Amino acid sequence: MPESILIVEDEESIAESLGYNLKQEGYEVAFAYDGTEALLLARRLQPDLVLLDLLLPGVDGLAAGSGFSEPLA
């Protein structure tokens, strides 16, 4: 099973560009476009890595990132 990466980025063009390149390298990629969605997807998907933009609308990246310090299972 390929390693999975959750990209959290509110600018879709940046997220898609990152995702395209990571998929070309064989990674499974999922996208979230705000901090709330990132936390929900991280709990559901349990990715191996989260690429997190700090300047997000709503729940910002710093607050979302602190939520990743809790066990996701």
C-alpha cells in the first residue's frame, strides 16, 4: 500500500500542483482546504504525512496542527 499524504492548502492551484507531483512519485494524496476539514480527514484517513499551510481560513494551520498532536485513532 502506498504511503499517504494529506495536503492542507486553501489555494487549490498550489494544492493540485503539489498533489500532482506527489502522485507521480507514487504517493496516495488527499486534499483539505481548511483546518476543520483537515482535522476530520486526518482522523478518517490517518495519513502518513500532513503538509499543512499555516495561513488557512477559519481554523488556521497552527490551531489545526495542534489537533494533530492528539492520537488520531
